[in-house]
Amino acid sequence: MRKILAFLAGAALLAGGCASYDGRTLVPGKSTAAEVQATMGTPAEKQPRGSDAIWWYPRGPLGFHSYAVRIGADGVLRDIEQRLTVENVRRLVPGQTTRAEARELFGPPFIVSALPRLQREVWEYQLLDVVFRWKLWLQFSNDGVLREVLQMRHPDEDPPGGSDKD
């Protein structure tokens, strides 16, 4: 009986952790900034947006979500939006999109690396569509403009040499 109770208590704790992953228990227009922080943790980054602020909650490096939480000047939650989406990838325009615009779309990158010979900075993200997991790399030149978008299926989707699951 004790093992069952211990298991149920552990499962309840895990379920509580899952609920705070995306802030689903928070109510726009009612929940306060303190409640957001108690539920989702300390934001990775805070960006001012006029009188509001965007709090970023990237769920990585293994996560596939980046939540933009908008907090009003009154300290009340306005909305929560998952930004690592295929729709947002389609908004990227090589040669036009800037670092600031990409960061506004996706939030802080999970990994930043450099390609010195190409004089490029690379931001890495992961995302989900309806079927597959994807790796996404954004390459920026020194002037802060997006030069290339590379997207491929996540390496865990298909093992090298093809799938042996058939």
C-alpha cells in the first residue's frame, strides 16, 4: 500500500510539473506576474514591448517549445503564445529578416555558435509540427541580417541507414 501511495504522490508531482511547463493553469486577464513566475519559473529573458513586457520561457535544450508570456504594465497576464512553430518559420525571409525580428518570433535561441570563416552567427532551435520533430538553424551575417534558414528532420526521427521499424 505504501508503494502505491508513494507512486501516486510522485505521479501527482510530475503532473503538476507538466502543468507549469506551458502555463495552462494561468488565466489571461486574471493571473498576476507573481503567479506566472510561481507557475512557470523565472523567465530566461524579459523584453519591454511598449507598456507591456514579454517574458520568455524557452523549454530547452531538449524542449521543442518557447513560450512568450505578455505581462501588462498593471502586472497582469495578457496572453501566452508558443512561438516555435512552422508558421513562424515561414515568416523568415533570408536577406531581410533581422536578428531582432527572429528573436521576436522564436525567443532566445537554445544554442548560439559561430562560423568564423563565413563570418556568420548560427542560432539553433528545435520545433514540432503535426508529425515530425525538426532542427532549425538560422545563419546571420555580421550586419545582423538572416542569410540562410536550414531545417531538417530531427536526427532521432530516422536512425542512420533508414528505419528498421517496418
